[in-house]
Amino acid sequence: MTHDFGKRVTRAVGIQALGLTILSAWTSVAHAVSDLPGGPAVRQLDLHPPVTRIAAEQQWLHYLMLYICGAIFVAVFGVMFYSIWQHRKSKGAKSADFHESTTVEIIWTIIPFLIVIGMALPATKVVVAQKDTTNADLTIKATGYQWKWGYDYLQGQGEGINFISTLDASQRALSNAGTPEGDNYLLKVDHPLVVPVDKKVRIITTANDVIHSFMVPAFGIKQDAIPGFVRDTWFRAEKVGDYYGQCVELCGKEHAYMPIHVKVLSEEDYAKWVDAQMKAMAAKADDPKKVWTQADLIARGEKVYNANCAACHLPTGKGGGAIKPLDGSPKVLSEDKGEQIHVLLNGQNNIMPSWKQLSDTEIAAVITFTKNHWSNKTGQTVQPAEVLAARK
């Protein structure tokens, strides 16, 4: 019996040591991450610190409702428990014998009505303000794709700028390796949405494939992006800085890899950014009628692949899971170049999304790259004019 007792003690000590080890490891990981300004905080309990008037009003409304509901809870259950205790049978209490009371009926109708009105008025004021997208200084369309965001500056300073914002490749590598790192883990993107401070920004949301949802907590905005529909919301950021959000509608297997990063700049810095973007777009503008050499297309296609395709198909072209490999793919090796063009323009099997947002030259380049890279040695070249013709 003494021997069994000793074994039990040893086992208990071992379990306790294991628990302490796990707790220590968890604590060290937790301490390795700091609050992300404009994003989530470690052990966050409250709403994000607001940087727009709407977000501040939402936070005030949140606390108002919490206090009202808390007061009602305490009052109702306080009276109930007091009545149960003071009028219990052991004290000889007897229940009152009455069935109707006009006074009671009036009281418990009027008081709840006044409470509801008191809650509805401020709530309605905030909701109406949220929906007022008129007189915007800047209008941007945010299009949800599986799994990235496309931004088009439709009106205001920067009109004509457009780009795709995807999860930074380094974040995908960290996720694949199972080694989360940094305060902005899975929130870092290659091209953030850039807006000026103290300007009313209208966000028009839509989607290309499935339902997505555009949310930035610090701005107090959340708007679904639905294919075939146009919805809108707005914000006016009052502080310069970086602010983070996420697609908050379950949109597929890589839903977690669809962050939103909004960079708020001063008016002067925003003007400089717009100027730089315009120059970059002018430099990248391609004539779809231009005939490229195969070497130039492959070099251009490698950049397009690494920026847009490598996240799913991997730099090796081997894919993974439901993602089919491009290295040795029958469609890539096919003599009918139209097959691969069709896939990039229209998507395939609800897994491969459409890449119509890429230019004709970019699509031609990335197809030429995949047809002549890894073990694929087709020698085929796709020209931008062929992609342009397939779009029609």
C-alpha cells in the first residue's frame, strides 16, 4: 500500500510539473506579444479605442445599454429574492388573494414603455448617423475576393487608383510553419488602404464570389460585401495611424487570411502618396497589343506569381490539400492555351478564384511563366492580346 501511495504521489507531482511547464510556456508566448495600436490588444475586454465620432458614440451607447440592463436585472431579481425570503412559508406567510389590479397593470405597462423609448432614442440617433454617407470627401469601393480585398478610388483625391490588398507572404509562411510571430500576426498586408485624416470616407462594398464583410473596429464600421449588390458605410478618422480589421463573414477555408489594414495619413502625406501611386500606375500601364518576348513575359510573370499565386500554389508550384499543383498540371501543359486563360479569367471549382482584376499583360505573363517553369517546359508563350480576346 505504501508503494502504491508513493506511485500516486509521484504521478501527481509529475502532472503538476507538466501543468506548470505548459503554463510557463503559455505565459512566455503571451508576454512575447504586445498590444497592437489600432488593432487587438492582449487580453482585451473592452471595445477598441475609438478614432471616429461614430465609434465613440457606439461605445457610449454600449455602456448606456449595459447600465440600464444591469439596473433592471438588479431591481427585478432583488425584488424577487426579497419576496421569496421575506414571504416564505416557514415564516407563516400566506399568499394574497387577488386577481386583478388596474394600478399594477398601468405601472408595468408604462414603466417598460418609458425604458424602451429611453433606449431607442439614442440608439436610433447613432444608427441614422451610421447610414448617412452623403457629402463624402473620398469614395472607395472595397471588393471582397477569396481571399483578398480590392480597392478602387472612385471619387475625390486619388480618383483612378486601384490595387489588390492581400495577406503578406511572410505571414502565410509563419502560419504554414505554425510559428506565430509579431504583434500584427495575420494582419500584415502587402498594400494597405490609405486615406487622409479628418476627411469623410465613403466605403462602397461588394464581392466577386461569396459574401464577405468589411469591418474596422476602431472606426465603428461593419458592412457586408455581397455579390451582385452594392452596400455602403463611412468613417472620418480623427487620428493619424494604422488601423486593422478583418473579413468577418465566413467566406471559405482561408477566411482567416483576409485582413484589412487602413493607413490614415496627414493631408500632406496623403497627397504625396497619391502622386506616387499615379506615377507607378502610369509606369505599369501596358498596351495589350504589345508583343512581348518570352523571356520578358517569364520575368514579369514570376513577379505576378509570387505576389498573387504563391500563397496557395506555393513557390514550388506543388499546391497542397485541395489546391492542385501547377507543376505537371494537364491544363498548364495543354497545347490549348485557352484552357488556362479561361481558368484565370473565370475561376474553377469554387476553389480557384477569378483573377479578372489583373491586367491582360499580367495574366499573359503569369501563364507564360507557369508553362515554362519547374518541370513544365512547353515552350509556349501567351500574348496579352490573346487574353484580351478571351475577355470579350
